[in-house]
Amino acid sequence: MWPLSDLLAYPRYALHGRETFDAILEQSARLAQEKFAPHNRASDSNEPRFVDGRVHVIPEVKIALDAYAEAGFPALLADAADGGLQLPYSLALLSDAMFCAANVATVGYALLARGVGNLLRAHGSAEQKLRYGQPLLAGRWLGTMCLSEPQAGSSLADITTRAEPEGDGSYRLTGQKMWISGGDHELSENIVHLVLAKIPGGPPGVKGISLFIVPKFRVNDDGSLGQRNDVELAGINHKLGQRGIVNTFLKFGERGACIGHLVGPPHQGLAQMFHLMNEARIGVGMGAIMQGMAGYQYSLAYAKERRQGRHPDQKDPTSPPVPLVEHADVRRMLLQQKCYVEGAFALAIHGGRLIDAQVGSEDAEVRRLAALKLEFLTPVIKAWSGEWCTRANDLAIQVLGGYGYTREYPVEQNWRDNRLNPIHEGANGIQAIDLLGRKAMLGNGAALAAVLDDVRATIAATSTTAELTEFSRSLQECVATIEQTTRVLTACLAAGRARLALANAAHYLTLVGHVLIAWTWLRQAQVAVRALASAAGHDHDFYQGKINACRFFFRHELPTVLPLARLLQALDDTTLATTPGQL
Ligand SMILES: Cc1cc2nc3c(=O)[nH]c(=O)nc-3n(C[C@H](O)[C@H](O)[C@H](O)COP(=O)(O)OP(=O)(O)OC[C@H]3O[C@@H](n4cnc5c(N)ncnc54)[C@H](O)[C@@H]3O)c2cc1C
């Protein structure tokens, strides 16, 4: 649909061939199966423990991370000049997808470290890239992102961690950071914390936030490890899911000796973090999709095996029971899962392709358009996938019935692991406000228009294909609905009535998300119709399955958002009108 081999045309990736892409994916699949999947359950049942001031993690986690590092995965994205493999982001996304499906908690340590390394390469000084970036690239060190504080999660404007200049170029940090994934452990020689803090005297709010490197162990000029920095593990959070990755409450500078190093100019911290947010959020979306995918695959296999009941027209009680998958309502639950996870997967890969175009294309206009579309699509990929792929996990539990509700089967862990995704990396409610309050207005509506142009191109290409005209027409109507709804809401915003305009932003994100997922289904069906002509056996089922899933999504799922569009266009104020006392 969006073939990866196209990326070889970009000069940035021309040093590779198709065989490198295949080799990376094969190696990812092998490593995920052999080193990550086998302890997924064990690390969930034996979550990290904080004993005598140390974090204890089951040994399989380190073995897996060491194998990951040894195979060179931390360096997938970095420039060849820095010792990286300089591969496309969409390829890394596919590789990440396999590890996330196998064991999202263990790979979480490595993906965080990759994010820290990417950020340092983008904004760090040459010396910082060498001192901290290189060990991260080699997989010897791990890293964290320290944004949240106990009193400041969604609203980072309210962080209180302070960084006082020491006079020698370094800073002394004091403050507390909450929810920090991978915040302390002995899985690596050192941990590089990237910490958001405010330098006294800076502007108020987010404009006064700066970014600091705070290593767990200070690093000497020759790269060797020095004394322990003043970063104290104050406690471990006990989570619903993703239990294998330690989640920490950290205190910086309790003894007045926490030394940090400013990254880039002062007061640019949030912008620097956001530089990589699109990538991180598409990664979160993919993580959610793969939990959904794992649950879907498991419940599908189960439904083919487990026999229960008979068809409504089979009256003979002595006839053998049929497999669950024979029941229309079970097929409904499987089709819903398939639609959510495979539709969202296609949208996430499209997002990955846009990142590659933005980084790799030589054409300035292609880069500009890719960046614009990405701005609009990122909150949708993150939040829609988080919500609907968790719903897919809920359906997987339902397919297994009582067995799905026990810890003997993996679908409950998939659900618990996925439940984080609508919360972190910007809660879904915040993503919805961002989509409507900022992204829909971006460039005077140019970002939305560019995304809808791509949708229209698919509508035009499928409008005369007999099997697809019904869906093509339906999608055209939905595009008009989005445009009309956006006009009403942005006019309300422009009139200064932000509270009313944004009150139902979550519905706007669902509307836009469903329409974009419908678009990916129409594209998949377009490919399937062409391929079906010469397909046989398993391939025939695969392509026919895509066309049927497209039909299911357009007929059963897409129409459910039309009442939301009506509410949005009516500027419904029910939530605003309901006072806290009335709740
Ligand atoms: C397991 C886990 C791992 C995490 N890992 C990290 C990490 O590694 N590093 C890090 O820095 N942080 C991390 N976080 C923190 C995470 O990003 C925050 O939990 C998240 O940003 C929400 O902040 P909060 O928990 O303080 O909730 P709050 O900000 O209190 O939000 C609570 C609810 O209110 C809603 N809400 C808040 N403000 C508004 C508003 N203005 N308008 C409408 N609705 C609003 C939110 O959508 C949310 O549903 C992690 C969290 C968890 C649970």
C-alpha cells in the first residue's frame, strides 16, 4: 500500500538496499520471539522491586536488552556519520512493532534510550553527543525523559524543578519528578536523565522551561564514570500494566549536589522535547496497535479452536458444537478488532512515511507538506489508536468469555498493558484539544486541507471501481462532514468562545479518526481488489478478508460518528452546563 522500498529513492537511505530492510525485519522478528516474548508474562508477574535502596528486575530483562544492543538496534535511526545505521523511521517503526507485540515493557527501556539519544543528536553540543550520545547509541547506557511532576502532568507550565547556574557552565538541580519510566535500575552502566527544569529569572509558564542532562553517575572528561549524582529513587509506582518496566518517583538535589548540563539555549526545553514528540507519539500509537494486534491474533486462534453451541437454525442437540468463530456475533467482535488494529496500523505507517519524507526528501515542498500533515495526524495516531486498540483488547477478552477474564490467558495482560496508552505522552483529552484547538487551525486550515487532499485522491481513484463505489461515495460525504464541522468549530474559536468550541473536542478526534481509518481501509481494499484477480488459496482469503473488513468498517463503524458530528455542529454545551455539584 505504502511500499517501504520507495524510500530507497531518498538519498539519505540510498546506501541501503531492499535486502537490508528485509534483514532488519527478520532479525527483529527472531530477537523478539527468542529473547523478549518468553519473559513477557514473568516480568508482569514479578514486577521490579525496591529493596535496600536497589531496584531488582528479573534477569531475563537484561539478557534481552543486551542482545538488542549487541544486534545494533539502538543505532537504527542515527546518522551514519555518528556511527548509526541511518535507516528510515518507518522501518524502525515496523521493527519496534514486533518488539512491542512481544514484550512492550522490556523494549520500553530501549526505546526510551533511543529517544534520549535522538534528542541529544538533534540539540546537544558536539561534546554532549560524544560523552552521552555515543554510549546510548552503543546500548551501554539507558535513558529517561523526566517531564512530569506530582503536581504537573498535563500542564507542564506548572513544573517547579529548578536549575541554578553554578558559574562553571553546569547547573544545580532541585525538584521532584513523578512517573519516570526506567528511572532507576542496574540494567545498564549509567542512566542519562533528560530533565525539564526552570532557570530562575526566566519567563513564566512553558516559555521558561529548559532541558538538562542529568546522569545517574557523573561522567569524567575521558568518558569514564565518576561519582554518583544526587538523584534519589524515592519510590516505585505499582501499575495496572506494563509492569516489567520500572516506574519511579525521583528526587533531584535532596543533598544539594545534583549536577546537570543545559542542552541547547536556555528556555527552549519544551520546544526541544516537542521536536521529537511526533516520533514518540507515533511510537505510542504503534505500541497500542501492537497490543491490539496481539489480542486480536490470540482471540482469533482461540475462536477457531473452542467449540461452543450451535447455529440458530441447528435444532438437534446431539449435533456437534461449532467453533466459536462460526457464530456471527463472535465474527463481529473479531471483525471489529481487525478493523481497529489493521486500520490504525496503516495510518501509523503512513505517519512514519511522512517522518521519512520530512527528513529524507530533497524536495522542499514535499518536506513542507509532510511536516504539515504530520502535525495534524500525530494526535490522531496517538489517541485514536490508544483508545480503539484498547477497545480491541476488551473485545479479545469477550471472545474468550470467562477464560479471557483469568490470568491464565494473555488477553487480560494485553488490555492492562494497553490501558496506559490513552494516558501517557499527553492524555487523550489533551490530544483532542490539541487537534481541534491548534492543528485544525494550523496554517489557516492548510494542515487539515493537505490531509483531506490525500483522502480525496483515494476517493477519486476508487470511485469507478464497482466493488468500492459505495465506500468511495460514503467517504466523500464524510470529508464534507469534517470540513463543515471544522468550519463551525473554528469560527467559534475565532469568536473567542474557546471553552464552548473545545468542550466536545474528544468527539472531534473520534470523528476525524474514524474517517481517516475508513480512508486506510479504502486504500487497503483498493489494493486487495487488484490483487484478488490473480490470488488463490491463503492469498485469496487474505485479500477478500481485507475487502470484507473494509465493508464492515464502512457499514458498521463509520456511521456511528455521524451523531457526534451533529452534536459538534450544534455546539452542544451539556458538559459545560453541568456544574461540579450536579455531577
Ligand atoms: C505508567 C506511566 C509511565 C509514565 N512515564 C513517564 C515518563 O517516563 N516521563 C514523564 O515525564 N512522564 C511519564 N508519565 C506521566 C504521564 O505523561 C502523565 O501521567 C500524563 O501526562 C497525565 O498527567 P497526570 O497523570 O498528572 O494527569 P492530569 O494532568 O492530572 O490529568 C488527569 C485527567 O484530566 C485531564 N485533563 C488535564 N488537564 C486538562 C485540561 N486542561 N483540559 C481537559 N482535560 C484535562 C486529562 O486528559 C486526564 O484525563 C507516565 C505515566 C504513567 C502512568
